[in-house]
Amino acid sequence: MHTSTTSTAALVPWTAEQLQQATQGHWYQGKAPIAAIKRILTDSRHAEKGDAFLALHGERFDAHDFVAQVAAQGCEVAIVSHPVDVDICQLVVADTRLALGHLGAYRRAQNTQLKVIALTGSSGKTTTKEMLGSILSRLAPTLITRGNLNNDLGVPMMLLELRAEHQYAVMELGASHQGEIDYTSNLVQPHVAGIINIGTAHLGEFGGREGICRAKSEIYAHITPSGTSIIPAADDFAERIAQAVQSKQVLSFGENGDVFASAIELQPQASKFSLNTPQGIRTVNLPFAGEHNVQNATAAAAFALALGITLEDIVQGLAQAQGAKGRLNFIQQDKHLFIDDTYNANPTSMRAAAEVLAQQQGIKVLVMGDIGELGTSAAQQHYMLGRDLVAQDINFVVAVGEFAPAAQEGARSTQYGKKMQAFLNQQQALPFLIDLIATHQPQSMSFLFKGSRYTHMETLMADLMETL
């Protein structure tokens, strides 16, 4: 991973005046801290002397209840939406959630040297973000969204980590409701922003792909006047997306786009292709498997080109890129290959993972957990997945979870129905997987584990590996 995201360099301290100015709050009873504040935290467990604790109010919790606790830990400043009966400097604001956004936006505005990329999409945004991180952090200190800090709380938290030496920031923006990306892209004020694709993730919240497209397209609203919009030329919503663009400069990627891949060679654990751009054509050796990752790389190249990065630097950065944990990580154990793709899943990425597995050696087994956030279409989506996955050049599909029976029904609607086994939980699936290895001795096997984050498919993978 990129060392630049976890630098030990000190954060820029805040003065009491800056906190007040950023949040438009007031110091309760006029009692403001004299010393500078080194960092703003929302996690009470880590708040200490020199910090300001920002008390969020959620549906199931109210962090105002923890102000006494942080005061006992030595923390002397709290940002609250109402005064608390604790002897601590309190900055009272209208809404602490919005105050967090104001603080992030303030920090962003202070870093005038910064070039910012913002990206969103239904699948591939984390991998594209890592590829961009690899390209840019070779050139200068770069802030890159960590984990899934991509919502209305995570984005400002990332902005609070900006330091004077950062030259670039790659911000991943997620959408779980209409208006969220409008809010976060306004905070980050990107120079380059765009959508990677419109898939089927979060179908439940948006009531269909049109709703997803509308929500993601909000990313184009806050690009700086001289900035560039990135659009996915091959996406079936490309025309709708192009209508949302407001910047003069536009760069498209994918088939029939300004930046596209040709002469693609897919290898079991890597790929090679020609990167075609307005600046010329170069060969890219990409240490990622799968056609979908070639597309992610062309997206990353388009974002980087829009920032003025040279083609040579892009090619070198892509060649050195590393996947995030749980994103198609290849683990060889004895003669068997385990592919850890457990970080998350949606219908599009599950199909892409099956294509990668089909490229591997030996007996090929896809172990799939449930996919969440599909709303009322969940059973139907799993049915279609089951139907499509067994048609791939793989030997077994083991479905685990509440929707495994729906996936199995889909598989049985084809001539490949016998490839699919369905289990309601991991405890039931494990003995079958152990038996599968035993019955195929001495052949080598390739397993790929994938599911939505809440299914914790990495646990099943680890349990199976321990039995070898």
C-alpha cells in the first residue's frame, strides 16, 4: 500500500478561531482553548490531550454521551450540537455532522497547491483509486481515500488528513442516497471527476439503475472551472452521464472513448494491453488479472492524463500498482491456489471474478456469499447470477447464504445445474469444500472466495486453508 496515506508527518494544527470560523459555531460561555488543536476525532476511544472530540449524533447512538469520557482521558475540547454538563471547552454548532463537512472543506480550501481527483462508480472504484494512487504517489505525496471512507462522514474525515506537502488527492465518493455525492463533491472541489460505470450495486436504495445514474452524476456539479469531466464511453448510460457534464473539458475512456485498451492479453494473474490515448500509444504490463481490471486501468489513465501526468509516468505507475486487501489477492498454498476477493461484491464484480477464476489451473471452484443492498430484486439477481456463473468455464459454484437457494434455482434452469451447490451458512459449506479437495486428490485446485462485506467470506476461506 502507499506509504503516503499513512505518513507520520504531523497534521497542521487548528486554532480556536479557525475551528469557529470553519463551523460558524460559538464557544460555550466564551471558554475557548488557548493551545492549538492537533487533530479532530469522532472516535471517543482515541481522544486525548491536544485533540478536539466531535460528537456525532446517529440513529442508534449519541456521542454527546461520551464527552465526559473524553474529558477524563485528557481531551480538553469538544465540538457539540448542544452544551454538555462537563468541564471542557465546547464549540457549539448547529449540526455536528455538517460541522465535520465544514471542517473538511476548510482544510481542503487551505491546500491551494492540491490537485484533486474524485471518482465514483458501482464497481471497480477502489481498484481504480489504488491504480491512481500508484501513478501519483510515485511523483509527489498523495492523499488516497482509505478503506471505505467514501460517504458524507468518511470524505471530510479524509480531508482532515491533508497536509501541506500533499500535491495530489484521490478521493473515492460513494452514494447510498440521492444528494450524498453532491454534498461530498462540493467538499472536495475536484479538478478532475467522473464515473467509472453504472452497475447494479445499491439497487435497493435507488429503485433502479436510472436512480443510480442520477445519484452518481452529481459528481460533475462541483468540478473547478478549468477542470475535466471523465465519462465511461462504453457504459450503457454514457449518453445520460454526458448530459450531466458541466465542464468544458471532457475525456472519455473505454471502447470508442478517447482512452481505450487494444491488443488485450489476459494472463492467469496479470494482463498486457496497448493503452491508446490522445498523447500516443504505449504497452502496459498490468499486475492485475481480468478484463475488468484492464478497463479500470484505462479509467485510471484517463483521470491521470486529465491532471497532466505524462504517458510514461502512467505506464510505470500502472506496472507497480498493487491491489487492495481482499481484491483478487492470489495465495498459493501447497498445490492449491486461493484467490481472496472477499472485500465486497455486486453482481457485475461477481461475474468478473468468475472470468478470472476460469483462467486459472486445475479444478476451479467459485465460493460465493450473498450480495447485499439489492432491495426487492435480490432473489432475482441471485437467480440470474446462478444461471450465468455455472455457464462459465469453472467446475463448481458453491453458494453460501440466504440467497443461495435462489442462485441454485438459476443454475438449474440451465444444462449446468449440477455444478452448483447451495448452503445456508458457512458451517454447512465447510465440510463440502473439505470433501471436494479430498475427492479430487492429487489434482491441483483453484478456489475463489467472494461476497458482500457483511458475509465475511474470508472466514470460510481461512477455515478451509487451515484444514490443508
